[in-house]
Amino acid sequence: MSFELSIPFAQYTRAFADTFTMVGISGAIAFFVGIPVAVLLNVTTPGGFLASPRLNRAVGSVVNSFRATPFIVLMVALIPLTRLITGTSIGVWAAIVPLSISATPFFARIAEVSLREVDPGLVEAAQAMGCKKWEIVRHVYLPEALPGIIGGFTITLVALISSSAMAGAVGAGGLGDLAIRYGYQRFDTEVMVIVIAVLIVLVTSVQAAGDYYVRWLRNR
């Protein structure tokens, strides 16, 4: 007795690849842009070695504005920008634009919290030794905050997986698109169950890998 899927297996693998692409690229952008933003927010805060309350408030306001906007609303609002960058408002590459813009401030705030937890005594010791400001960031702030930053990035990736599935509702592709077009619109329970199972496995794997790396960093 053979079991046949209601849709070809190739569609699942293509949808998974699309989701992996969206999450991977937007996650990388959020990581490499979010960390400098977090550092800027941390060092310009009152009491920081580059204290600038006005700049801190300005950057913080922009970050908070994007964080306060629900992803689905942000995705629609950014359609003109998405078209300008990618030439289209649907598909995997179009979804990467709002995903990146949504994830970057989210991750920046988490990374900022980790940077704030660095022992001020270490910073003062580095300053007393004559370290330059960029050296303090590179050799004190980032290494000491790295476990927290990685933990925050893991949370960001999990949120991106959720957002990428939500983006499928407006034609972004990926597992969310598969669940909407076949599982919901065609009332195909099999597709819905498989997509949910894959998403659960994906989120669990990302969280487990992130937790393992954080433990390794703290115990090395």
C-alpha cells in the first residue's frame, strides 16, 4: 500500500528553499546592520563614552517606529520601496526587503541590551590602558556581549521564520504561501499539517543550535 501526497514533494522542497533563502538573507542583513546600530545606541546613551542624547533619541525613535509597526502592515507600506529595489512586490526577493527592515531594529534592541550588561569596570580599565574607542567596542563590548547577542539573534531568526510564513499571505512564496494556497484556500488538511510540522522542526532546530552555541561561548 503506497502513500501519495496531495501535491508533489518537489513543491515542498521548493517552498522550504524559498523560506530558507528569505530567512537566511534577511537574517544576515539584520545581523550585520543591527550590531552597528546597537553599538551606536549603547555608546551614545547618557553616560556612554560617546554620549550624545540627541543622536541617541533620534536613532532610538527610528528603531522604535519600525518595531512598533506590525509586519504585515510594514510589508504593505514598503511596497513602493520594494518595487524600487527588486522591481517587483511579490516573490522571495521582494519579501526580503520588508523582512530585513523589520528584523534589523528588533535585533538591534536585543543586542543593545546585551551590550548594556557588559561590566563598566572592563570599559574603564580599557580606557585607562589608553585603548581607542573602536578598540573598546571590538575587544571589550562585542566579546563580552557575544553570548547575549547570539541568543538574541536566535530569537530574531525564529521571529523571521514566523514573519516569512506570514508573508506568504501576500504572495511572497515559501512555506507560508504553500499553506495559504493549498492548505487554506483548497481546504487541504494534509498540506497544512505538513507545513506546520516542517515549521516546528525548523524553529526547534534553530533554537537548539543557538542555545548550544551560547552555552559553548559561556563555557569556553
